[in-house]
Amino acid sequence: MSRQDELLKLAELFYLQANLTRDRAAKQSLRKMGDCYQHEADQSRRQAPDSAIERPSNKYSLRHRAA
């Protein structure tokens, strides 16, 4: 499972818990946490193509090949 999928799953779980609770403060807190995970997933999705190009997956593998 990708990082984005995990973040979206967490957001979904927080939204579900918010819908199930009757406590207003808890509902607001759970929705806010869900929003944070949703936002982080969106940011991660936007940055994923750029970061995959800029950074090698393992810095030691490039050094090892050159030797």
C-alpha cells in the first residue's frame, strides 16, 4: 500500500469515527484530523513525481556502482 493510500485510509477512518460520535467536540476534532490526513495525502500526491526524479532510491547503490 502506498503512503498516499495509507493517509487516505486514515482520513476515512477519522471521518467515519466523527460520523459515529455524538460528542460535538470529539466530532470536530476527528474531522479536523481527517482533514489533516487528507491534506497530507494531497500534498504527497503532488510531490511524488518530482521527488522520484530528483532523488535516487538508495544513495549507496549509486556509489557502489561507480566503484
